[in-house]
Amino acid sequence: MRAANEPVQRPPDARLLVVGADRSFRHVSRSAFAGLLRPGDLVIANDASTIPASLAGVHERSGAPVEIRLATRGSLAFEDIAFTAVLFGAGDHHVPTERRPAPPEAAPGDVLRLGPLAARVEARLDHPRLLRLAFDGDPAAVWAGVAAHGRAVQYAYMAPELALWDVWTPIAGPPAAFEPPSAGFALDWAMLREIRWQGAAFATLTHAAGLSSTGDPALDGRLPLPEAYRIPASTVRAIAEARASGGRVVAVGTTVTRALEDCVLRRGRPVAGDGVATLRLGSASELRVVDGILSGTHEPGSSHYDLLGAFADADLLAEADAELEAGGYRTHEFGDSALVWRSKRERQRRAA
């Protein structure tokens, strides 16, 4: 596989690897996704728009340059301006995160000057680079400062500097995500029309997609962090209708899967309202809602890849990796896609 290094959401040659419930593989154009659905199926996507979560500034006590990347907050409420953030040393996205110099030691009470914003370190959260921050000012001023000074979180494999609209999916709505829910890049209005033509339904939820990498193995091992979500009543009804008609629920991305499965684990069924996902899905997880996932092509060892283990066993994922490698699929958020149906063998093993 090769990294997609241009911010093109829907290149005409985008490809889709279909991993069937019968463990088969098909290589098709990504635009053929809607044609793989059946009447009664339900596609659910994350409608969060991406905030400019990378903020450059100075650690006031030491005078050292820093970057913070906002990573999560306790809710989706506008008034909630207390963030968990990851601290980086000098440099920017042109340097791979794992090669960035260490940041200054930040202690509770320290102030970070971030353009027009001042953020106070409230606590270090079990890692010297993982901080809880409180911003000075009222919520409107803080969000205005983030919008004016922040930039989209970006990694070294992407050479062009990302504009904010590069990381908004076509259905982007409430500003909530810290990195784009990039599986949704595959969608456009023509595809939504084709989903309807297939007799399938489409619904959304909002999930605050967090950081995908920090460059620190110990900190990366804690990803994904707790992430806020909101499930509308209309989506709960759509799930019930799909189940009643024998349809399948297809999540567009790992964030949708995490929100739905976290809700059902806590509440016993899909329930409308707000929550914070702490569930970490993997090979030991039992899926209660989602039957298939439309996802990017992820590298082994990442939290996104680990989540795919809830749909397919390690052998099948290894075979899929070989298919992706042989086919020259592109990785990362602007790359190609995979549609993974929950395998029959995995369902049978968990039932036993």
C-alpha cells in the first residue's frame, strides 16, 4: 500500500475492497458502494465537521515553542471548553510526529499562549504530554480564537497544507471532530441518491472523532480516547426499521461503529441522546448493532485497524492486507476504502 498524499476526497479512480461475510474478496470502484446494498439496509454516517484542532504557541514559563492538538472534551455542548490535548515540542506537521523534539515539561498552573488564546494546564493525565486544559474567556471567544488561530491536524505524509474545507466531509454539520471522520469522504450527494434507489436508507449521528496518532508509542496505545457522541431519535427509528425488515446496518467509519456499539453496551439498545464512548472495539468484542463497515485502509497496529478485528478474525484481516498490498491501494484519510462485512465464522465462534 502507499500513502495518499494529496487532499482529494473523491478521486475518480478510488477503489473499494469488499470483504464478504463468506470471506471472499472483490475489487470494485468505490463509486459502486451503493450497488452492493440490499433493500432494507441502513447506512449510517458521522456528520461531524472537523474543527481546526492544531494550535501553535508558547509555553509561557519556559518560553519554548509548542503545539497542542486538541483531542477530546467531555460533551458536544457549545459551552464545554475544557479539553484534553496532546502537547508537542517545536516544529510542525512537516516533521513526523515520532521525530518531533520533546515539549517542555508542563505542570498544573502553567499557561500556554496560543495566538489570541490563553490555556491553563489543569492536570497531566497519566502521561507528561496528555493534558487537561482550561481556556480563558467565554465559550464564544474561545471558539472564535480556535477558528482564527487553529489549523487542521496534519501529518508528514501529506505535503500540501490542509485547508479546513479539505477535512470536511460532504455531509459535515456540527463542529465536533478533532480529525476528520474520513470514511465519509467516500460519500457525495449522487451516492446518497443511489443508496435510496437501492431501497436502502441513510441516517447520521455526530461523533467527536479524535486523534489517530501522537508519535509516542505509550500514548498511541491509549487511543482512541473517550469521545463524545450524539445519536438522533430519527437514527434510532431507522435502526429499528432496518432490523424489522431484515436489513443490515452499515457504519461509515470506525467512529459510527464505536458510538453505536458503546450506546448499546451501556443502554441495552440504541437510544437517542448524548454519550461519551469509552468502548475500545477489537477482536474480543461482540457487535450488537453494526453488520458491516465502510472504512479507510488502515495499517496494522493502529486503533482503527484493531477495531476491524470485531468484524473479521486475524487470518481474514491478514488476507485482506495482502489483497490491498497487491492491489496498490492507497492508505490514510484520503486513500481508498474497504467494505468489511461481519464474517460468518466470527459470528459462529462468538455464538459458541
